[in-house]
Amino acid sequence: MILIVLKAQIRPDKREEWLSGISQYKKDVNSEPGNISFDYHENVEKENEFVIVEVFRDSAAGDAHVKTDHAQKFFDFMGSVVPEKPLINFQSEDGKDAWVEMGEVTPH
């Protein structure tokens, strides 16, 4: 099993666009055969900070997810609504985990 947690601050002027985009992305990701769950939540203490929690069956499912068209489009979309790179915490079977900048998303 692969657990991925993302933390992203969303620009206030892009909030509604974000909510629409992440809602559709949730549907897309949840339809992937290797996906166990995909959820997102807003931090109650930090307005417009969202946490995304993704769980995949295994590394192969996680790798396949990143290569999907909807993921590639979402990474570009996400870059248009964030002021800085989101943080990612990736935990896998080998027990490694760390908060690092998400390489797939570049703010623009």
C-alpha cells in the first residue's frame, strides 16, 4: 500500500476554481483500478490550505496514477491556483517518508 499526503495553500482568488477542479479530480482518481481512496480536506485553522490524502494498492498503481491524463492535467491546473509548490509526504512499503516539495507542480 502507498500513502501520499499533500499540503497546498490555494490562492484566495482561485478558491472556487480549485474546489471545482479538485472535486472532478477526486472522481477521476477514485475511478482508477489501483486507487483505494482519495480525499481532500481544508485546514480549519488555515484558510485556503488543503490536505489531500491518496492511498494506492501498491507502487505500480501509484506510478500508473501519475502517468494518467487526468493527473497530468491536474498537475498543470494545480500550478495555476497555488502561490508556492505544494508539499508532499510519500510513505511506501520500505518505511521511508518525508515532507518535500512536490516536483510535479510548478506555480505559474
